[in-house]
Amino acid sequence: MQNAQSQERHDHGQGHAHGHGHGHGHGHGHGDADHTDPAFWEAMAERLETEAELRTTLYGQAVDWLAEVLGEERAAASGTRIVDVGSGPGVVATRFAERFTGAEVVAADQALGLLERAQARADRLGLGRRVSTLAVDLPGDFAKLGTADLIWTSHAVHHIGDQQEALNALAAHIAPGGVLAVAEQGLPERFLPRDIGIGRPGLHARIDAAVEDTFSEMREEIPGSVRTVEDWPAMLARAGLVPSGTRTFLLDIPAPLDPVARGYVRSQIERVRGRAEGLLGAEDIATLDALLDDDSEEGIRWRPDAFLLSATTVHTARAAA
């Protein structure tokens, strides 16, 4: 795929979550990494799964809402088919299988290692009979997706050069009366106050600006990149669907963070630091180094004020019955 990985991939946040999961609570920070290489995502498998699991409540709320949008009767029916495009390690795919009790769920991704992880997760949860995996390389493999009652894709479409054409292709695979759900944008991740007592206040805002610049550069470098106004409901309408609602779901883990969430936040800061040269000033880089100092009370490992807050926006549209 031009990397249609998912859940976890990325919100416009500090790190670069795959959405796989995801995910991507995530930022971009593309740097020189080849995001079209499955090995890049497979190397991040554990991180992607942890990130998605941190968002379990958020994804659960989104899946519950999508059952309402599709219709509870259809959601519970045997034979309903759901495709998670950019499934990553399968955290959201298995949540769909749990909520849509009769559905066949297909986890579709480019990275075979992540698909193996998704299938193992489904088997471990006793969902293996209804969850299967599909290797796809988008945009070339859209035809492999087949017809679905619900297609979910999270932070994957923006990895395809022509985002409108990607939505057009996905819409073509929606069964009559079915739903396409696209998670894109949302709000940047936050995990520290505006003034943390070291460095210049407003670090998050400057990181956001740097992330936006690198995201735009990433989009420009994708083969066949087409600039478009990212009005997702309007784009879904141009794809021939009828917009059926947009909702934003919150990840809100207050201070003090537990060790898993704190470790995730540290990894996000570490990823920003790895790409900070040329993007942030010397004072901000010094602040990041201080936050990564595990022996200092000012470090993120020990700070009592660290939290985790982000928002994921889901846009839905329905095919004509």
C-alpha cells in the first residue's frame, strides 16, 4: 500500500502512529523513513499494538457508534462483512468482531508481519473463525478488498497520492446501504502543560508546527500526489456516498500516568527528538533532552504533571440502498 496502514497510524500528533491500531495517537515525524516499506511498520509492531491498546476506550466508542450508523440489526446479522483497511496488528479489527457479533471481519494491510499479529490476536480472543487477514498494496490492490457492509480506514488515506481517488475506490466496494468510515485529522496529542518549568513555554505548539511542515512534505513526495481541500464529508460525497455523520472521540488519560502510558509518552518525545535537528531551535532540543533524562525529576519518567490527551475524528458516509 502506499501505506494504507492504520489505527494507529497518525493523528497530527507528536509521534507517528501507524493507525495500525492504528493508529495511528500519532504524529508524523516522517524524516527519511520509507513509509512504503512494510519492514518499517513491522519493526514498530509492538509500539503500534501498545498505542492502539491505550486507545481501546476511544475505539470502542467509535465502533459502538458505527453499529448505530450501520443499523443494529445489520450489525448483529451473520454475513455482515467488515473490512479494516490498514489494520496493523488488529486491535480495532478484533473490536469490530466483538461488537458486530455475526460479522466476518477482514484485517487488510501491506505488512505481513502485522497481519500475522492481527490473526494471532483474533485467535487468542476466540475470534479466529470470524477474523481473517488480507495482504493488500494500495492503491494497486483496491480490487482485492471485495464488497463490504462497512469499511473502516484510520489514518491510511493520507498515505495515498490522490486521496479523492482513494475514497472513490473504497466507495465502490461498499454494499448497498453500507457505510464507509474514515478516521482522519483529529487534534494533536498533548501530554504536558504549556509551561513545564524548563525551556520556553509553548513547546507543544512548536512541535505541532514542525509536524505539519513534515506532513506536508511527506504528502508532496508521494507518487501521484494531488493537493485537495481536506473536507472529508465533501470528499465522501464526491465519491458518490451520502454523508451520514462525523464524530470526534477523545483519548483522555489524566495525570499521573501509569507506567504503560508514561512509557508511550516517553517514546513519543524520543521520536520527536530524533527528528528535531533543523525543525526546532536549540532551546527546545535541550528541553527534549531534559525530558528524556530518566535520572532527573524533570524527566518524563518522573514528572507528576504528564498526561495523555488526543482526539480522533471519524467521518462516515452511506451507499445508496
